[in-house]
Amino acid sequence: MSHSIETIKDAIFAQRERVFEQLRQLTSYHSVHSSPADAEDHAHACEWVRDALTEAGLDVTVYPSNAPTVIGRKEAKNGAPTVLLYSHYDVVPAGDPKAWITPATELTERDGRWYARGAADCKGNLVMHLAALREVGDTDLGITFLVEGSEEMGGEELSALIQSQPELFKADVILIADSGNAEVGEPTLTTSLRGGAQITVKVDTLQAPVHSGSFGGAAPDATAALIRTLDSLKDASGAIQVDGLDTTQHFEGASYDPETFRADAGVLDGVDLLGSDNPADLVWARPAISITGFSSTPVAEAVNAVPATAQARLNLRVPPGMDARDAAEKVVEHLQAHVPWHARIECEIADVNNPFSTDISGPALTLLSKCLRAAYGAEKTTVVGSGGSIPLCSELIDVNPSAELALYGVEEPLCKIHSPNESVDPNEILHIATAEAAFLRHL
């Protein structure tokens, strides 16, 4: 392995300019799914993926939908296994252009990193796969290269395709490149994903807003009622507390240094982290609730009136071992029990998806872990969890119950995915491609 990994690494790193050019082309498309303004860019990104997979020597089919799925395929020979490679070509919106140092759709090298929307999530992973396949060349392995166009919006189109044509996704090994390393240069496999749900909460107290001078003080304020209700979801330290929901789990893999977490999350100086336990437990092994939206009277439209209604959107995350629907229902029951003043409360649960965990002790993932260590010259492969959700993992295992599934990729905390000035370290692309190419050669 040590001799061959150096040969593979040299070949992959020699592709640096080609990798940059492919990523430059692909990130030039602001491929946001379901955005009418970006429909043309989304379509062009899909076409780019189709052409790139064809150039890689695969038989390519585009499965039409609002966000087409692209699948490139090569059948296995001589009894070799089939490997499914995954990434996605859609992105989250770039947001305010003024927040970007350089334009979000112009891949720019700065201080050793490449900046653009999607540079890491997930177009960097897509070009990583392409680099690995170029190095591997002809192989007896079966290859299914799956690239979806709606991951950032929940992946409904791909989910429907898996349900209607599961035979398209048969594989012995599944490599999901939509994650990444704990730190730059630290080879990492992710073994758990949180599931979750969206919960919309609405509180009503009055038939209509009333004058705060005439009625304020006795008339129940809907905004205040909702704030009190939401505050009941956390204790004084900020740790989650929901009636009937276990919040004591511990993560069995790597810990997450609190100071590193502060830097990764961009926590302001002097502001406390939530809870009192290690961030690995809080982010990877326990449920979490974030208030992702809140509406009452906008400040710019404020008048001297007691609010009659208020709403919030809660994002619930739940760890492996916990049923997402059951957890969401417990949150709703908690909210209903803690709303003050007998205010009327309505709750709606949507987008439920269960958590996922994977076993990395099988022969294929043991080999992948060895290849990751060799590519980086590291002594060990770090094992982490993820606070995010990728429902696709469970869906693919349902189709392939005996398959081994790995979750890894080119992302790491400095990438700041979904934020302005998203970036990728090009060496992460090249090292991960080296590991993947070595894995495919040795498998």
C-alpha cells in the first residue's frame, strides 16, 4: 500500500489544474433548486454533470424531474463488486453579494483556499470523485455515479426515484461524499447522522391587536406567550429539556474540543456555549432544537398595540436510536403543556426524517479507512458524528441492506458551508481523491 499510495497520490496531485478548472466551471452556475431565478443555472449544472460523467466513460442517464437526477453507470465484470459514488450539484443560495469578498460564482484562490458557493458542499466532492475515477481508469468494478439536484431542498425527487426504481441503486459499497474531516489534514469517517423534523408553532391570544395604552397590562400578549413557551425548551444553561425526551446520551467516538468548537462555529468572544457537556455529546448524540424563524410585528412596522398572534419555526434534530416522529410529537406535547395563560396554540410537524448510523468495521470500510490514513500519512482515522441529516443514507441501505456505507468527503470546519465566502482546501480534494482511488484499485 505504501508504495502504490505514493504513485496514486502523485497522479492525483498532478490533476490539480484540471480539478480547479472543473470546479470553476461547475461553481459558475448558481444551481439553487426550486428558485425560478436560478432555473437556467440549475439546468446548466445538470448538463455539465451529464457531460462530465460521459467523459469519465460512464453510460449516463438523466432522470427528469423538477431537479433531475444524473446517474452514470458501468457494469461490473468478472464478479467484481459494484460501488455507488454520490454527490449533489444543487447549492443553497449565495445570499447577499456584499457579504462575499469575491463573487460567489467565480472560483477564486485566496490564501491557499478556493472560494465559491458549492466549492465544498457539494461540488468539491463531485470533482473529487471525477479525479479519483480518472486515476483508476479501466476497472472490473461496477460503478454507479449518482448525482442529485435537490439535496439542499430535501431530495424528494431522488427519494421518489429510489422508491419507483430501486434496481438503479443496487450496490455492494456506497460512498457518500457529502461530509468531511474533523480538521484540515485529519482523515475522518462519519458514523452517525441526526434525523429531525420541522415544527411550526402558532400562538393566538386576541381576536385582533388592541391598543397597548387602553389594554396593555391585562390583555394577553401573543408574542410574550410564544417567547415563554419556547423558553421552556431549554434549561438555564441552554441545554435542551423536553418532557419525556432523553437528553443524556454520549457520543462514543472522538470528543470535540470546546475551544475548537467555538472557533468552528464562530461563537463571539465572551458568549457561552450551550449546556455543560462536551460539544460532541450535544451536537452528535443528543436531540437539539433551533428556532430558525420567528414572526410577530416587524420592528419597522411596530405600533402601540398588543400582538394578537405570533409564530415560530423550530428545527428539531434527533440522534440515532431515537424515532424522529415520536420525538417531534413529544416536543409538541411539551409546547402545549407549557404555553402560558391558556393561550391557544397550534403546532404542525413536517419533513420528518429518521437518524442514521453506520458500521465501519466491515472489510470494505476497513480498507477505506486504511486508504484514508495512507493518503494523509496519518496514524489513525478519526471517527465523528454529524449533527446534520442525509435521509438518502437510510434510503440506500433499505435498498441494499447488506451494503457497507461510508460518509466522508472534502468538507471541514473552515469551509463554512451554507455561509458567505464558502471555501475548500484544494489539498483536501486531492487527498480524499487519492484515498478513494486507492480504495477502488485495491477493492
